[in-house]
Amino acid sequence: MSDILNSLVQIVGEKGVSNHPEEIWFYSRDPGTLEPHEPDFVVAPRRVDEVRDIVKFAYEKSIPLVPMGNGMALTGLVRPLKGGIVMDMKRMNKILEVNERGRYVVLEGGVSQGQLKAYLEDNYPHLRHSIPDAPPGTTIAANVALHGQGRLTQQYGFNSDMVTGLEVVLPTGEVCKVGSCSIGPYWFSKGPSLPDISGLFLGWLGATGVFTKVGLRLFPRKSLRDVEVFVTDRADLVEDIIYRLTHTEMIEDLTIWFQPKPMIFKDNYHINVYFTGDTEEEIEFKRKMIWDSLKVHMDSKDGGFMGVGAMKATFLEEPQRSIAAFADVPKGGGFEYSGPISPIEHFAKYTAKVYELAAKYNLLFAGTARVISGGHAMMYGISFAFNRADKEMMNNVKEALEEANEFTLEHGSIPWKPTVSEQQMTMNMMDPNTLKIMKMIKKNLDPKGIMNPGNWEVS
Amino acid sequence: MYSLKHDEEVCATCPSPDCLLKCQYMDMDKEQAHEEIMKVVQGEDSLVLHKCMTCYGCEEYCRRGNHPYYLICEKREEKGILTAARPITNQWINMTSMQGKSMTGAIEEKALSCCLIPELKGLGRGRLFEDIAPSFIVGAEFMCPAVHTHFAKMSVVKDRLPKVLENYSALNVKEVVCLHDECYATFTSIAPAYGIEVPFEPIHYMDYLLEKLHVLKDEIQPLNVRAAYQRPCSNRLIPDKLHLVKEIMDLIGVDLMEREYQGENSLCCGEILRTISGYQLTDDVQKRNIDDMAASGAEYSVFNCPFCQTTLSEKAIKAGLKPIHMIDLCKMAIGEKQGGAIK
């Protein structure tokens, strides 16, 4: 053990390595319901050559290695299931380049969402990125590694669709560039018109390499932003409402949510419609188009726009902090969700299941959905809050989420940032030839199986 | 269940059906107005039941005190006619339901009612309220249910109002100063219209303010500003209190500007119109209203109802006006900071 420690110290210095119990405790868990797994070492590199040397060392010694951003996935994705080294990327936090006219940024693998947001606001006020509704300390690289979604996902797709290039340290230690940056200084395309090899890394949850640099698309930041909230009590209408709203092609973000408490939200489905503009005229024009698109449902009295009033400031927050407030409703600060990427047509079915599970397991729930890419799919979040001190409640949440996952998988959904058991369930349902390709990729890139072992592990 | 005291004969013999003739949202001649209100009275379908915007105006226009607005609401509910979307209607019912979360201070015989509007608790502080602020009441258990008339849910009003009054009664209060105009209107208009006894004396906050300002007269520094007043819908139920606005303004040195849309011709803030009718009518009404305030030469737009203030503040600011609640204006006049109003 001390040999490994000494080797790691030689690479990153004493302050960049730890095997102290407090760090081991901290890096063994995430805030979800899954049981902790202890690493043997925690290492925090500052440069790509240090990452490379750590990975090479781990490969040579066959030591499991888990790259980590902020560890907030809630689904236990950076718990070191087989021990070894957790590589905390947060010290690699430089924003390397902003190409203003090309609207992209190149940043190191530990840059956080909050850091990029603040940097752009200070230096490029006309640009923004697709910030997720996650704590601001979560990292860009981890977000794209798990196909994250954010505030601009309705308009532009998954945050991983916004990647314009990658620098990845492969499990064998080579530093590999992906996209236009592999042939020149520009980071404008992760694939086209080259063969797009970013798929060897995006969505693999760190099981095929460590992201040391990410190129990311930026988007116009309009000077005005507003929200309207459409409310209906019929889950079966939500699919049509989404279809009509996305037809306007004017919506920045589209989220659907329902929860039993407080009473103002009881029994209704709320559709938050975000839109932007550079002038009052633009905003008002879009507002009218949005209202007009749902006239049929207003005329039938099945739905209407609610007065947002004092709630508007909360709705417009980026990221939204109301999720943290939900986690503390039963006291004890626990919160976990299942987030299947789903066909929109299943909204009503999934919603009925949420109510059923909440009743069966006696849990407080919140249901959310975010429309993806103009209405091709939605990320459906089934969230349960729990008291961390209440083991029975935590277990109920775990069982309820497992049942939810099973149900949504059976209905054609794909689990988002899946737990290891969800990954296994998914692979069990997968076409054998697809599975074969995944196995080939993993085996060739990571022949010793050291990278984030347990994740996307094809048996 | 209580029932509305409405006299069919009063409508049948009405020489001038002002209730509908003066309506700002339906255009009728005298003959049609009479016909339509009689259809409502006799339980027939009427365009009134489909087009009423619930501005409360007809309660004020009716000179014979026959409660046309409450009648329209009753008949709508009887026929299952929704004014707003069903989920919005239920949202209001749910969010105002009694959940045992009310707060009361050190209650004395005279209490200060903040309805279900926490911001009013902030307004009801300072020297003007030092006598009664500790005896505050806020919460759904003490909320006036008049808002449900907008959704034609008179059953909710009739169910909840007696409970609200019981809750007040349990506190042994003798006088209640209502910071929400609509609470006072509920206790003095809706309750008697349904034969519901109010077990205390309701006091409109403007009456209270006037009295206090007289006491503090020597400390008033005339503000020497011009203001346009936004009259809320609830004030249509208590037109006898309208004069208080001018009296208070005079006392604190505020020039209350003449407007096209004032008194009986006041325009709704638009929030309920938006819910019931959509943006076209709302945009039109709000634009006319704000333009009229600005054209009057006012520097301030003065609000009585916090909801009106929330709804119109941004538009008022964009028109170069300074939105402010009546109470805050009075606080300014005695050199106090504003507090609690929705900015």
C-alpha cells in the first residue's frame, strides 16, 4: 500500500493524495440511497500529464480507477465498487478558451457548472451554456459523460449533444483527442465530418476514459427571459400540450411537474414554459404564440395559465434550488430519483405509476419531466424524499425506485445515469448484437477492466 | 347552507338595469340588459353566465342592493359553468383550504386581520399600527373566501365563511381591522347578503388609518406628490368606502389625480381577467389602465390590494410610475420606511 501511495505522491505531490479515513469516508459515498464503497486512495491531479501518469500507473498495477467530478449523481456512479483509486478532477478547473464568434468553450475536466456560468456572465454576457438543475459544484465533464440535460435541452438536445470535442486519457494511459481538435487548433466539432468516435466515451460513465478537456457549445443569452405555467388536471392531455407547445419553436425550456404538497399544487400537472427575447415586443409575441397554441385546452376548461406572481423568481433561477427544498420536506435531507429518458406518449402511464408507488411505499413524491430536443423524448424524473436517519424509509425509496425502473424499462424507456443494477437490467433487455459492440468497445479500450469497474460491465 | 337574499320582483320591476347596462365587458341596450338579467333570475341560460368577467362591478351599479353579482355566481355554479379552467379553479380551492397553519399574535379585543397574505403583516407595522400589530391574525382559517366568486364557487364561500367567522369568534375579538379590502367587503357585503351574522365589528383599514393620521397630524410631512389610485374589484362591494382614499391622500399631501378610469369606471388589475379570458382582454385592459394612470400626470400608482400591486407593478414601473401600497404612502408621510408591500 505504501508503495502505491508513494508512487501517487511522486505524480501529484503530497497534497494531491490521501488515504486518510476522513477522505476515504467522504469519497466512498454519494448523497443517494446506495451503500458506500471505500476507495484505497484519493488523488487530485492538476494537469493532464498527471492524469496520464496516474492512469498509466493504475493500468500497470491493475488498480481500479474511478474518475470523479462532484459526485452528485445520486445513483452511486463514482462509488469505487472494487476499491482502488478515486481520481477527483476538481483541481483541473481552468477555462482554457472561449471562441465567442464560434460560440464554444474549451475547459478542463474539473470545471464546474457554476464556475462556467459565472465566467460567462462576467466575460461573455451574450453567451450561456445549458446549465442543469444540479448543485453548481457539479462538473461539466461529468455531466456530458452521463448524457446530462440542462436548461437548453429542449432547444438543443442532451448536454452531450453540445460537446464539440474531447481530450480523453484512455484506460491504457494514452491521451486521445476527439473531433476537430484532433487535426488542428479548433474545437468546433466532436465528429462531423470525421467518424464520430465521441460515442466511445459519452454515456460510458467514465468506464472508457478520463475526460481531461471538453469543448462545449455555447448559445445566445437573450436579455429577457420569462416563464408561463400552464396547468391541467388531466395527465392524458400532457402529451398533446407538449406537442402543441413545441410546435411553436419558441420555447427555451419545457418542464412538467406535479407534487401533492403544498396544497396549491395538489392534483394538477404544471407545465413550465420558458421563453426568451431581446425586446419586450419579442417576449410578448412569443407569449401570445404560446397562449394561442393551447387555446383548445383553455376553451375546454381542461387547462389554463396560472398566475405565477411571487413564484416567478424561483422558476427563473438557474439552477433551481427548489429541489433541495423538496429533499427536506420529510426532514433528514434525503432525495433520490429515477430519471428514465422516455417516449412522451407514456407520460400519463408513468404518472399513474408514481401515484401507485407513493401510496404503496408511503412516500412523499415529486414528479418532473423535461422535454428533450423539441419533443422527441422527455427525461421523466420520479423523485422520492426521505429522512436519512430513517432506514425503513430509505429502503422503501430504494424499492420504489427499483419498481419504477422496471416499469419504465418495460415501457421502452432508457434509464438516465443508471445505477449498476439499472445498467444490468438495461443490458438484459438489450439487443445481443448491441451488447456485443459494447463489450468489444470496453474490452479494447480497457483490457484490464480498471476504469470505473462495475459500470457498463458486459458479462 | 345559507342562501342568497335576492328578490326577483326587484329585478322584474327595475326601471334601469344598470347591473348590465353599465357592465364594462358586455355591451347591451336597456331592453337586452333587462331580458338577460331576468333570464339569470329565472334560472334560464343567459349570455351573462358565459361572458361575465367577475369584476364585481354590477354589485356597485345595482342601486337597489339586489346582489346581481352573487346571483350570477350562484346560477353559474348551479349550471356547472366554469369561469376559469377547472384545474385553476381547484387550485384556488386547495391553496386556500384550512390546514391549521394560521398564525395569531397576542390577541386582544381589537385585532388586525392580514387575511392569507403574509405581506400584509409587514405592512401592518410601525407607528400607524403600534396599537394593534401585536394582535395580528393571518392564515387560511381567517381568510375571506370572496375570491371563489371569481370561479363561480359560491358553495365554497358559503361553506367557508361561517367557519372563518367561528374562528374569529373563538378568539373573542370585538373589532377586526381588515388590512385586505376584500375581507372587509366579505364581512359587510357577502355575509349580510346570505344572512350570515358577523360576530365582531369589521373596520376597514382606511378608516383606521384616517383616525391614526389625525392623531399623528402634527408629524405628517406633506408628500407633495401626484398619485393615481388603482381601485380593486373588492371595493366595488363596498363603494361607501371609496371616499376614504381621497381623504387620506388629502391628509398626507398627495394630489389624487383625476382619471378616466376611476370610481364606477375603474378598471380591474387584470389578473383575474387573464385567468378567465386570456391575454387579449387582459392586455387591453391593463394597457388602458396604465396609460390612463400615466396620462393623469401621476408620479405614483397607489394600490389598495396587494394582488393588484403584484399584477401591475412591473407595468407601472415601465410606464414611469412608482407603485406603492396606500399604507406605505402613509408611512412615508410620517417619515417611516416602507415595509412589507409587494414590490
